Amino acid sequence: MISLQYSRRAAYPSRSVPAAKKLAIRYVRGLKARGNITADIEWKDGKVVNFRLASPHPRPVTVRVNGAVETVLPHKSQ
């Protein structure tokens, strides 16, 4: 299972993403997150190597990726 976890401060891929490293598929596209955000996530060897967030109304979002916390601005989607 691949999902996003939420806390009051951050959204991040759940611990199930590293467990998914045994799957042939190494990415997910179109995962819906709170706040009308769409996430595309790509990983290799249990680590996120690329991610993209998009929203029709972009606003700063705090994410945790591979243990690092950062604030990013999603791309504007249609």
C-alpha cells in the first residue's frame, strides 16, 4: 500500500513506501492529498528520488521526504 500520512505540520509518504520497493512499479502518480493537492512520487531502493506536488491554488506545504522536512510550493495545476 502506498499512501500519504498527515500530521498537523507535514504530509509525507507513509512507511509503506519503503516496503513497496519489492514491487515492479517504482512510482505513483495522481495521489490525492488534503488541500486539493495531487502528488506524484518516484522511489528507488526504498528512498524517494523525485516528487511533484500540484494544486489549483498553490500554497506552501511542509513535506517530509527521506526523513528531511522542508516547505515546498506546489506547481499550479488546472
